[in-house]
Amino acid sequence: MKIGKQTIKLKNTPKILETSSAVGPKESNGPLGIYFDIKCSDVFYGEKSFEKAESKFMKSAIDNLLYKLNLTNEKIDYIFAGDLLNQCIASGYCIRDLQIPFFGLYGACSTFVEALMLSSLFVNSGYGTKVLASASSHFCSAERQFRLPLEHGNQKPPTAQCTVTGSGVALLVPHDIEKKVPVVTYVTPGKIIDMGIKDMSNMGAAMAPAAFDTIITHLKDTERKPEYYDAIITGDLGKEGTDILIELCKNYSVDISTVHRDCGKEIFDLNERDINSGGSGCACIAAVFSSYFYQELKEKRLNRILLVATGALMSPISIGQGESIPSVAHAIAIENEV
Amino acid sequence: MFSEYLYVFITGGVICSIGQVLIDKTKLTPARILVIFVVLGVIFTATGIYKPIVDFGKAGATVPISGFGYSLANGVIEGVKEKGFMGIFTGGVTATSAGITAAIVFGYIGALVSKPKLK
Amino acid sequence: MEEDKIKMTNKEYSEYVDGKAKKSPIIKNIIFAFISGGFICVIGQIITNICVYYKIEVKDAATISIVSLIFLGAFLTSIHVYSRIGKYAGAGSVIPITGFSNSIVAPAIEYKSEGYVLGLGANMFKIAGPVLVYGIFSSFIVGFIYWLMLFVR
């Protein structure tokens, strides 16, 4: 049911039955290292190319989730998935092997929440009883897609971010499954916001206005205060983006500074060289939600979270043509039932 | 002897520092910086500005990519002197052929033996 | 619902963001670029001087030194060292001819996975190609103008 300007209230509140995550070496050694399910110390993951490795990260995250629940892939109705590569090849080739009906998504770094949103809507309206949502990214394949070759000796500006290597996956099931797990209550798909930022190495600044727009709209539509949530979690705004988002909200006299958290800031040790402003990529929020935050929810240290993933929808071609960076943010409210 | 190396060091250092200022202040990509330097090298050589810098700084002025422009411009001018009109087409690349060939050959071999790796 | 919008124009936002962005440590970067760039040039001069010492003509000696530096750049790139140097040296490792060599080997290594012709071969000059294009083109213009001057005289 649509409420307010653009929020949907899910009256059947689908459940997030299980999650699973797989990450690369840098993430495994980061502050959240202990929470991830699969940690691979090889960025190639035994494959010949980075693209294949990215596929394998998603594949092992999904396989691990099925294993946890003792399910087979035939039992899954649909999967919503996406990544950062051209034509979404990481997800495409991964799901080729799984034989699950597939919806390919592109929302840049917002893909995971977009997938979560759509799969919960699917389950909510009864079109499926077991729907997967997944997203992946890989530092090396993303650098190839968007930036300079890895071996090129160049410096990154302090506002640059480091793409997370890995994948996260969540399984959505109808509410009548007997199990105490977090449920999805509201989703707020975002509009595309573009404040004219053109700098590819300052994505936080390009995406913060989209996060602001979606968060404010969500709070207004649901008539909730920021304090209602134990945490408002953004995907990959990084240091700069976080500061900007908090200030934008403050100018609008909404204070989110006490509840706001950013996966990009938490997944890496920000003092490390080359991390600069923090993590980014589809896998940033996907892996961090599927491991750390899901566990926090299950163990009731957090009870109500608003997951907001931001995505920058540019391509090297549009940047080459002098276009600015359009951004989108999707929000999903995940809560423990009392 | 020592003062020669000092001049080389200073000249090379100053040219690279100019590049660093461009990178940090203008957000130009490395490819653009290289293009700017090589074209400036050609122009400054043609207008006679670069020659004194090379005389002073030697390798400090020829090793930076602007030195590549210096070789190109010198080569084409000499080519025109020797061969007339045809020299416009042959002079520049002839003078830099060793560098270009070396870059392709070593580049190819380097790529063959190396495997991509995360830093 | 105009009041939901950010009360800033794109230009104001852009200025606001620039003020927020953490600046590159420019003084430190320049010092590192100066030292590393100067150092690479000194290596070039040492090679030239050694050649001259062994009675090689100055012009050939300079060529040998450039070729050696190109080899050095390619070698350090293929053993994954050049990119690390670049993190500290910045322009000091981009501007010298070793950086030119690095910018050829780096994409070549990476695009090898797409085959030797259309991957490695076609992408080798992805970054360095423009240098050749604009360098050679501008030398053509210089040559043409010089020829005209001789011709008119």
C-alpha cells in the first residue's frame, strides 16, 4: 500500500529468514572481519580473471546460504541480483549455474537494497515464497570498469573510495514461517537526484543529496522521527559523504547524527593507506548488512534499522562526455517484531 | 661532477613538481598531464626555450616526458633540414624510434611475464 | 512540496562540497614528487655518463639511457613495484619516461585476460596512446612551419 509521497507499507511484512556473505582479503582483515561467513585470501578466488572471481564470490555466498538452511536451488522461486560490471556479467554468469529464475538489476551501489526491496514486495504480494536478493562487487574489476589499470602508478585523492570485494545475499520468505527473524515493514524507492557533481573521486558528495532526499521522504511518509530507528545505515557515503548528509539533514532541522552509520566507514580501517574516504561498491552494504547488521538484529542489539543504499548512476562514457553524476538512494525499514 | 648531478636532480625535480601541482590542483588525469607535458615539450623546443633547460639540466630535462617532445621537435627540424618536405613526416618519429620501440617491446614482454595482482 | 528539496543550487552545493573535501597534502606531495622525479633523472644521467666514459657518442648515450629507463619502468611495473612507488611519488613517477613505460605495461597486463590481440595489443596504448598522438602531431606542425619558413626564405 502506498503511503505518502513514495513509500510502500508492506502489510504482510515478509521475513528475512537468513543471510550470507563472502568477502576478499582486505575486508576479512578489516574491523568487521569476524562477522563474514566466507573469507577468501585470494582476490582471484582461484579463477582466471577478476570478473570470474566476482561471480564466484556471489556464488559462494548463495551456496552458503542454501547450505545453512539445508535448501537446494530448485526450492528458490526467484532471484534479484546485480553488480557493477557492464551488462551485469558477474550476476549473470553466477546465476547461469544456479538455474533460478533471474531478474537482473542495475542500481550501482544501491543494487542490494533495490534487490531486497523488490524481493520483499514479491513475497509480500504472494508471487513467491522463497526469493533471494543479492549483489556483488570486486575492487579489481571495478577499477578496470571505472578507473585506471591496477599497476598504474598514480595517487588517489583523499576523497576517493575503495571498492569492496565480495558479495552478500538475503532470503525473503512470507511472514507465516515460524521463526523469530527480522521483518521488512516499509520500502522507499528513491528518485534520481543530481546536484551537478562531476568528480569521479568524490562519490560521497555526489550521492549524499540522494540519501538526504530518500531519508527525509521516508521519515515524512511514515511519520517517524529519526530516533525511532536504532540505526539509519547508509551504504557507501564514506567520510565526506557522511558529513555532508548529516549537515544537509541538520539544515532541514532533522538530526540523524546520533543514529547514522555508514557501512563504507565501518568495513575498513580508515587510517590504512589507500582506503581514503572508506569502502564503496555494491558489496559494501550487501556484505555488511548480510553479516554484521543482520546478526545485530537477530541478537536484538538493534531492533529497528533503516537501510539506505546510495548508487551513483554514471558510466565512464557519460563522464567522458562531461555529464555530472546522477544518484539514487533506496531505503528499506527492517524491524524485529515485539 | 657532483654539481652536474645536482643540476640534473633540480631540473627533473622542478618539472615533476609542476606536474604534481597540476594533478592536485586541477584534477587532471595522468594521461592528460602526459599529453600536456609532451606538447609543451614540442612547443618549447620549437621556440628555443627548452634547449637552454637541456643544456643546464641534461637528463633532468630529457628524462621527463617533455624530453620526448624535445626529441620529437628536434628530430623533425633536423629532418626538414636534411630531407626537405619529407622530413616533416620522417624526422620526429625517426628521432624517437628507439624509445617507442623499446616501450612496445619491453611493455609486451613485461605484460607477458606478469600476472595482475592486488596491491 | 518544494520545501523537501535541498536549499542550494548546484553551484552552491559544488562550492560547499569543495570546502568539505579533504585536501591532498600538496606540500608533502610536491616534496615527494621532486625527490623521486629528480632521482630518476639522476639515474638517467649516470647511465649517460657511463656510456660516454666508454667512448660512446653523446647522442647514442642519451638514447641508451632513455631505453634503459623504459626497461626499468616496464620491469618495475611487471613485478608490481611501480604502482607502489607511484602511491608516494605521484607526478614524480608519472612524468619521467619510466612513467610512460608504466602506463603502457599496466593496461597490457590487465587486458591480457581478453586475449593477446584485442586485449593486450589493443589496450596497451590506452593511456600512452594520446601522448604519441599529440606528440607526433604537434611535431608535424612544428616541422611544417619550419619547412614553410625555409621555403619562403
